[in-house]
Amino acid sequence: MELWESAGFDYDNQIDDPDSDWYNSLGQGMGDTLRFADEKNSYTLTDEGTYISMHQEIDDLEIHVRGDERLFNQYGVIPVDGARNPELAEGFADWIISEDVQNMIDDYTIDGKKVFTANA
């Protein structure tokens, strides 16, 4: 909501208006959303990794804004109490935050473009 308000939109009255055709709530995965935006010559919010992996099939879309800290999307791993196999859960968490795996995450690219930033 904060993003819509900062852009000057009255979210409740503009997005939920059944007569409004400027906003589409797709309920789809990111790949399908990017294909829709490409077909409709429209804008969308997406993660850059999905965009990079699909750039050849959505070649009419281009990135206009990147790096807005309000859109920071961090992944995490948390072993939970009550896991069926707590030792396996802890082992996975230890593995994913290990230096070797963090380096693999940080070095991962698609078509030579960095996709993730490791931050364990």
C-alpha cells in the first residue's frame, strides 16, 4: 500500500474499482505475469532473476527502475521447531549459509548477469 500511496494512487478507490481497466491483478506466477505484460505492452513489478531468465521470450520489455530499497526481496532459511527431521533441517541451514554455498549463490549468473547476492 505504501508504494501505491507514494505514487499518488488511492489504492482502495482506484484498484478495486470494477470499472477501472488500468490495473490487472493476475494471480499468476512471475513468468506468466511477465508474458502478460509483454503481450499487453504494459508495466509490472518483477524480480530481476526471472526477467533475466526470460529475456529472450519477452524481448519487448525493458527494465525502467531497479534498486529501490523498498522492494528488497531477501530469501532466508529457518529450521523450525517440530520439523519431521530436525537434524536434516539444521544440516540444510548450515549447508546453505556455508561459505562455499554462499560463494556459489553470489557467483550464479544467467547469460553472464548476476542474479543473486548472498547475504548469510
